[in-house]
Amino acid sequence: TLARYLHSQSLRRDRPFVEVNVSAIVKGNAAQELFGSEEDGRIHYGRLEQAVGGTLFLDEVADMDLEAQSQLVGALDTGRFMRVGGSEPVSIDVRIIAATQHNLEEAVQDDTFREDLFYHLNVVPLHVPPLREHAEDVPELLNFYVDWYVTHEKLPYRHFNVGAQNTLRNHPWHGNVRELKNLVQRLLILGAGSEISQEEVESSMGAPELGGSLVGPESPVSLDQPLRQAREEFEKVYLEYQLKQHEGNISRMAKEVGMERTHLYRKLKSLEIEFKDKR
């Protein structure tokens, strides 16, 4: 949220804002994710190219592997980089904002984070207090992310009632704003009805009542069934949502959900999800 605000107040506000959750990148794929790739005449544009002229936000940057760190340092030093499998350098003009919950100076001492990259990134350091220290902002953040998912992912609009908001004000938020964001997304995808209640919130956060449903009485996933069947129902809801978000593009969807494309094909067929692969 802060990174988006900084971008919106900068001279680059009319250019792309690209966010990368480094901790979610499949191990060994960081270079391809950041710098893109070339194969058989086809180009996959990495996040750096997608953000050209704008801002690249590297969340949880401390989780980046050392090889990708080295390549990023090279790109920042020269303003150019090579795509994986490419033969021609690509020029970039991008502002980088990085965030982490770890102490990067300690990571440098432990040889898990490159010192030169640390100095590249540590230009204007800002300390953002954890969400639990400003719980009064929770209702505003809930509304912000509901509106964001409705606008950007076309999810149905739902609002948190007072009981739900009070419950979330008192939540410890160990996962910070990302935990709140993921909760909002989950409730919009799996829930039903215009109102999100306190009971639905508590159920979704891991304290469901016996005989209830995963996120509410009208949720498509019921707890009154064997674990295997409940898992399959959740997977079907989840994959149907991802298929819609990626407009039937199985390759992009596979990268997003962290599955091999062939495995994803088999999973979609086993769950009887109809699709036409739009490459």
C-alpha cells in the first residue's frame, strides 16, 4: 500500500506499477521472473521490462536467491540486462522500491544478501510499523482491498459488518497487510451474500464451528464431508477462479498457481473443469 502511494505521488505515476512477491517465486525461477526469457523466437517479458518507465516493487526482497541478486546488481549498475536464453541486452529505466520483514544488515553479515545490492536499495530507508500497531486502520484497509478486488479482478462486492471489523481490529496480523489482503480475497471468492459477518471471518481464519462451512453458511465448500472431497471442492472453486482471471491461458495460470502445465491439465480434467487453452 505504501509502495503504491509512493508511486502515485512520483513523476512516474502514469507509468506501470509492477509488484513482485519474491517469497512466492518458485525456487530457481527468480531470474526468469525478473528478467524474462527467450525461447524458439518467443519472448516472455519479465517484471523489469513490464515496469519500464515506472516502479518495480520487490516485496520480501530478502528471500531473493543469490544468483538473482547478482544479476539484479548488474542490471542496476549498467541499466541493461539479458533475458534468460537471450542474445541481445535490454535497456531499462525503472525505479525500485523494496520491502522486507528481515534485517538486511544482518543478512549481509550472514552472507545471505549481497552487500552491493543492499547499498543499491538502501537509499531512503523507511520503517513501516506492523499492522497490529495501528489496528485503527484495519476497517479502511478492508474497504480498500474490497474495492481493489472488485475493480481489478471483478470479484463480487461484499462489505464487512461491525462485528467482523471489530474482530479483525483485535487480530494479531502476524502476516501484516498481506495477510489482510489474502483474507479479503478469500472471503470474496468463497463467500456468498453482500455482508461478511463476524462468524464468517472467524471461520475463514481457522476457527470454524463444527457442522459449518468453510467461510459461511452459503459457501460452496462444506465441512460436513470427508477431507478428500472437501479438498477437491475447494480446488475446483480455486482453479475455476484462476482460469477466469487468466482468460483461459493455461501457461500463465500454471505459473501463477505454481504448477507444471501438464500437471495442471490433468488436474483440470480430473475436476471436470471445462476449458479452452488460449495461448
